[in-house]
Amino acid sequence: MSGGRIVTKAIFPVAGLGTRFLPATKASPKEMLPIVDKPLIQYVVEEAVRAGITELIFVTSSSKRAIEDHFDTNYELEQRLQQQGKTELLEMVQNIVPKGVDCIYVRQPQALGLGHAVLCARQVIGNEPFAVLLADDLIDAPKSCLEQMMECYHETQSSVIAVQEIAPADSEKYGVIDVDKNWLGQGAIRAIVEKPKPADAPSQYGVVGRYVLTPEIFTLLAKQPPGRGGEIQLTDAIARLLTEQKVMALAFNGVRYDCGSKLGYMQAMIALGLKHPELGLDFKTFLHNIVKNEAFSLS
């Protein structure tokens, strides 16, 4: 097992079509939808960089050029900002990808699931542990979710999966873990099931889009037959990994917004808008006035 190595590489699966946000995602990637003034993908990239990641591996499709452009240098824009003396904006644009951090792009030729997307990055990862971050899950936390997971990884030298407590009725939306009865938010997983019916769910803890995985997962993914939905499920490969080595679950400290859904996206927009250093106070006043308005009704 390769758990003792430092994690410096992260996979960002961004090849999906984003059909739940049509027509907004017809010509623009879902991952480029903004939360206030930054796209979703930038939030997870910043989280990865804060946790020590220096190689960002984007698993893309032919319709995701906007993501590559966002993290590339725009000389014309930078020159214009410099000429106009907009130094703060210039610095912001130039540091979207900090110095010493590399972006690598790998195509996923077919939409065959999250497990397949991770497998597409195998040649870039090599025999090293790595992280996986899903842009759909925006996690607002004092210490980022991935930083918390890295601490658990270094303590245990094992794969780590982020989880949160979910409503029993939502179990069919998640991979659900089984843990020891004495589990207090961090511990070894006994089993994991992909999207079980509520009656079959082994616990009320569902997996969210953050993983730190040992490279042995690639061998399992390569042999993994299609599962639910005819896709290669990462959860199924993790279930097999459990038979070979310890896999940890971490109930992270923070608030997760499911930006793969319209409601979660709107919730994230409001929550982060209220925290925005320039707009937060005015936005709070605006929302307060809406709530006070007699025309506003929850009925």
C-alpha cells in the first residue's frame, strides 16, 4: 500500500453534460456557473491548492474548453488591465492558478461514470495516492474539507472518504457507508453501498464529492464491471478496496452545498453572497427587505 506518500495530485471529473441546468449549460460547462464572482470549479481548485495539491488533473470532454480557457493565461485581458491601472484585478486574474501549480487535461471519451472518469487519469497519477474533488459539492468550512481529510490520511495512511449525515429518504442519491456503532465522525468503513433504498441503507451517512485514494483503486476500477445506470461506479470499486485495505470515513466540519441541484446552487449563492467582503452587507439588507415585503409569502 502507498498510503505513506504525500498527496500532490488531484482529479477533477468535469466531463458531465450538466443536463439539470439546461438551458444554462447548453453552451457553457456547469462547472463554470458562477457563485457570486467565481465559477464553481475555481472553488474546488482553491480548496485543493490550500491542501497542498500541485498538479490539477481535469478529466474533460469536447464541450469543456471554457474550463481550460479559465485556467489558462489571457494575455489580452492582462495587458488591458495593466494599461488601465487595475492592479488588483490583474493580480486576481494572474493568480487563478498560483505559481508552482500545473494544470493537466485528460479526455474522457465516453460518459461511463465517475469511476471511469477517475480511471482516465491513471497514466497521469501513476503509482501515487491522489485526491478526487467534485465541483458539484461546494463545501464552506473554516479549514477546508480536503485539508481535514489530508490530516486523517497522514494519521492513518489509508484512503479517506468525506461523508455527511443525510435524511433517510435521500439514501438513493448517495453512496452510503456502514460504520462501527461507536463511530464518532472518523473511523474505518465496514461497507459501502451505492444508492440503496432507505430500508436497505446501512447508516445515515452519505458520501460527498471528496476522496483521498491510494493507487490500488486503479487496478480495481480497470476490472470493475458496469454497475448502477450501466456506469463504472467509484463506490463499487471502493467496496472492493475495503476487502484489501482500510478505508476511512470522515464527517468533515463544514457546510456542503449540492450545486448539482438548482436548490443547492441557489443556497450556495445566498450563503456565500452574504459572506462576500464587498457585497455582503448590501445583499443582507436586500434579502431582509424581501422577507419583510408583504407580497412575500411561503404559501
